[in-house]
Amino acid sequence: MNATLALIDRLAAALAFVCGLGLLLLTLLITWDIVARKAFGMSVQGTDELGGYVLALIGSLGMTHVLLRREFTRIDLALPYLPARLRQVLHVAAYVALAGTAVFFAYRAGLTLQETLLFDSVANSPLQTPLWIPQGLWVTGMALFAAAAVLHAARAVVLLVREPHRIEAEYGCASTQDEVDAFLSGADKAGSRAG
């Protein structure tokens, strides 16, 4: 299971890079559209449509990256004051609930793609984009997210039974110090590459 999670982690990091690149390209396209409208009186058609596709892809492809880094928002106001065993059970329950939600999202996304393929749907826009293209990428992102969530939920349940002392460190809420350490670690890596 750890090897599969490591593979998904590498894939998610690569997809996060692709998402960042897509966002950069979208920003350049929007900037060009604004300049072209003001300076030349013309507009690039479909910027808003492409922007919607890019943002949907960033959302679906980015969720796995966020999951693997424990960066989803979790409200933990009372959690530090609960007994350790109850905290461990709640952390695992959070991952199991997330896995169930991710599987539901992926399933519904797959049904949407099936319907699009059945009717050979295209966008109701000047670009007439075949909708299976953005939806296929969206479904891929949702499926990867669901797979990662299910694997982590299963791993968390196994740890709860076999090694409950590891739950807090691996599936608990990231503390402020954890976030600072991760940020400084990233800054150190960026500094060493620049130097």
C-alpha cells in the first residue's frame, strides 16, 4: 500500500505542477484578451469558457495533492482537549468520511461523462468544445482523488487497530508548527536551488 501511495504522491505532485502551468497560461490568455480589447478593439473568443475548464481541472486534479499533504481545512477547536484514543478515532473517521465523499464525487462525475458520451454533447458556446475532453480530465482527477482517499482511509483504519500511536502524526490535523516547518523546508529547498 505504501508503494502505491508513493506513486500517487508523485503523480499528484506532477499534476499540481501541470495545474500551476495551466493557471499561468490562463492568466496570460486573460491578460492578452484585456489588452486586445483595449488596444485593438478585438476579443479572444472563449476565454471565459477555457477559464471554467481550467478551474474545474485545477479543482479536481489538485485535491489529491492537498490530501496527501494533509492541507484540507479541518476545524479542530475542541480536538486538542479530547482524550488521545477519541482523537485517534475521530481522525480516522474524518478520513473514512472523506473517502466516502470522494468516491461519491468520482461516481457522479463518471455518470456525467457517460451521459456526455451518450449524447455526444458539445459546449453551448462559440468554441463548440466536445465536452468529453474537459469532463474526461475532470473525471480522471476525481478518480485519482477517490483512489488516494480510499487508500489513506484503509491505511488509517489499519493503523488505528495495529499502531494507534501513529495516527496523530500521520492523520491528525497539521499544527501551526507543522505548517511553519513545511514552509521553511520549502523555502530552504528553493534557496538551495537558486544558489
